[in-house]
Amino acid sequence: MPLHHHLIAGERLRSNSTRSNINPSNTDELIGEFSEADASHVDLAVQAATRALPQWSRSTPQQRFDVLDFIGSEILARKQELGTLLAREEGKVLAEAIGEVARAGYVFKFFAGEALRIGGQAIASVRPGMEVITSREAVGVVALITPWNFPIAIPAWKTAPALACGNTVILKPSELTPACASALADIISRSGLPAGAFNLVLGAGVAGKALVEHPQVDAVSFTGSIATGKSIAQHCALHLKKFQLEMGGKNPLVVLDDADLPLAVECAVNGAFFSTGQRCTASSRTIVTEKIYAEFTAALLARTAQLRVGDALDASTQIGPVVDLRQLEKNLSYIDIGLAEGGKLLIGGQRQAGKGYFFSPAVIENHDAQARINQEEIFGPVTSLIKVKDFEQALQVANATPFGLSGGICTTSLKYATQFRREMQAGMVMVNAPTAGVDYHVPFGGSKASSFGPREQGGMAMEFYTRVKTHYLA
Ligand code: NAD
């Protein structure tokens, strides 16, 4: 049975305690046993990153480019194999899994280029004879804590900019998806990066907490649930560490009377159900104006009924399994909550037979925008249908949650599309496109309770991974 370990100071290091990684499409299949870190392993990783910092933070842009470009090239060359691993570990269908791996490769390539573009400004001084320039420096030792739903793309979009800016890294991936992170660590260890500049610590929340609270960690970039994000924020604020949080969503897709109906249905199905609804940008609320409501609902249900749920590696599968039993039970419990508060289950919402955690995509009708089913993140293939009178009410309902990650509208009206883009309280707005599915080279993030701190990805990622220094020269 493959045994996978931490990567600390360039060496694979094992723990006595391990965790089994199970294929959610087939729970008889064990992918591997993975070491589980405690505070002592975390400390070793932080010491290694601290020792590597002086060398890596002074590396040239060319060295950084070469390392990141190497990593990106190998990921892209192996996207089929790594995509298969991802599909087995997380349950994303193979085509989506390969797409995620390719995204990770392109992210490294993008930040290889960004390493060459780190610069500052020359600003005219108000004083005669003085020159003012700004430069960007590495923040230091950074902790990267990632969730299970994008097991290679999220580690990539944190690791690549962190290294591009000269920081040293400790990555703590989700305990549910350590295999992709371990494969990434292997590639990074062959890239020419000095030992200790990148470290991988496997394990659960205990390891994540020890990492966040380690006094030599200068900054924390976190993606995951709001509860964990808040606990990280509290610690970092108290200890004056830089931090960045990407958290949950309750993303709305608004469908107006004038929408292109087949397009709107595709946007709804893709946004709500693809990747088994396990995307922070998934559309978990579908808000539809009354004149098109009956026709749209009938078309949505017909399309949902055609979706094939099954093994992520089966080429005919469109919706893979839920990641684990806990998430499956959460999905089922939200169906019960939805029904108990007066919602109508129009389709799906059942556990399906098989050796995996299969769950049929669900549509629940509940027009009360304040119902729990319309307010709380489920993180599964469940969308609620909410009927509204007109655009104004749709916008008001769309904004009526604490979250603000992504928001979409299907309309042929330029006026409403423009007003929606301006007034939707979200970090990302989509017109005639699903709420999920974004480019790899542009800023990503939310507003309100969905995110905190500078944006990730694209050129803006450098804001978090650098500090600005202002130089005065007389
Ligand atoms: P989670 O918060 O349970 O875990 C995320 C990571 O934090 C894991 O690595 C976990 O081991 C670690 N962790 C747990 N407790 C910790 C602690 N006390 N201190 C430090 N680290 C700790 O989240 P999850 O279930 O893995 O992921 C699902 C969530 O992630 C959803 O809410 C989803 O919306 C969110 N998500 C957000 C984005 C985004 O960019 N906004 C992207 C993907 C997922």
C-alpha cells in the first residue's frame, strides 16, 4: 500500500500516525495511507522554511521563473495521469479533473512570468533634491492552508505567487485530498527550488492550527469554511500576522423573463451541479422572474433528470460522487431542513445505490429568501428555486445573504445586465454564464463574508505575497 509522507527540508518525513485516503466513487478502493502531522512536524517544516528564506528571498527573477516554469510544464505534461489521481481522490469527473490539473499548470506558468514583472514605482518627491521609489519584498515564511474541493488548483494558486515573490512556503492541504498535494510536492522537489523553500505538511485541522499559530509564520493564506477562517483571522489579528481568507458562498443565478431559455438552463445546471456542486462559486440559489418561471422550471427539471451520476472515472458520468460520507450526510440533512421549512423537493436529493457516495442533484422550491435553504452554504449539488416578481426583486433577493462570492444573471437586456453588474454585492459577476468557472490569470475572490484581504490570482496576487518598502534618496 503506498505510504505518503510530509516533505520537509527536501526530505520525505513520516509520522507514526496515518490517515487512509478512500476513493469516494468506490469506497473499497484505498488510494493510500498518508502521514498525519502533529505540532512537532509543523515546527520542523517552519524551521526549514525559515532557514531557506534568506537564499530564496534573494533569488533572481530568472531563478524564480525557471523553477515555476519547470513545475508548470511537468504538471501540464502529466495532466492525464494527475487528473486521474484527482478524480479518484476527490470524485471530480475525469474531464473536469484534467481541466483542474491543466489550470494548475497554467497558474505556475503565469506566475513564472509574474516573477519577471515584480517592480516598484518612482514617485516625484514634494521635497527638492529628493527621490522616492517603492519596491516589493517577500513577506517571509507563509502558511498555505487549502480545502479539498480543488486539490491541485488551490495549492497551485497559492504556492506559485508565494514562491514568485520570494517567500518560503509550508503547504497544509486538506486531509481529504493529500494525494494531489503530495504529487505536486514531488514535482516541486525536482524543480531546482532550494530544499526547504517549499514544505508539505499533511494532516487535519490540528496541523493547520499549529501552523497558523507558529510564531515564525509571517503570513497565512487560507481557503475553506467560514468557521475555520474566522478562527484563523482571530489568531492572526491578535498576533499581527498578515492573512487572507477565501471562504464560502451562497451564489445566486438570476434568470429574467427575457433570458435565452436554453442558455439559462445550461448556466443553471452547470453552475449548480457540475463538480457535484462542490465549488465555492456554485449557484445554490436560482432566482427566476414570474413570467418565465413555469417554463424555466420545467426545462431545468427535464435537463436535471438527464444528468448521469456515477463513478468519476466512467466516461459517461456527468456528476461524480460527493467527497465523503460527512458531506453526503450534510446534503441529505439540508434536504430535510428544506422540506421541514416548507420547501418542495422537485427532483433528486436522494442517496443513490453503488459503492460510492452518490447523491442525485436536487432542486428545492422555496420562495422565502430568508429560509435556511436559501441562506446557508450546503456545498453539494442542491439548488433552490425562488420565484420573484421582477428584476428589482431579483436583485434584492440575490443580495440578501451574508455571502458575496459570485453572482450571475441570464438576460438579453443590456440595461439589466449592466445594473446587475453594478449592484450585485459579489466579488465576481457573470452575465449569461454560470456563476462557477473562471479564468486562471485574473483576480478571484469575494466580498462580504466570503473573503477577507487582498485578492488571489492574476497580477493582484502579488499584493498579499509582498510588502512594500518606500525608499528616500537625497
Ligand atoms: P475547512 O475549513 O473544513 O478546511 C479547510 C482547511 O483548513 C483544511 O486544510 C483543514 O484541515 C484546515 N483546518 C481545519 N481546521 C483548522 C484550524 N482550526 N486551523 C487551521 N486550519 C484548519 O473547509 P473544507 O471543508 O475543506 O472546504 C470547504 C469550504 O471551502 C467551503 O465553505 C467552500 O465554500 C470553501 N471554499 C472557498 C473557496 C474560495 O475561493 N472562496 C474555494 C474553495 C472552497
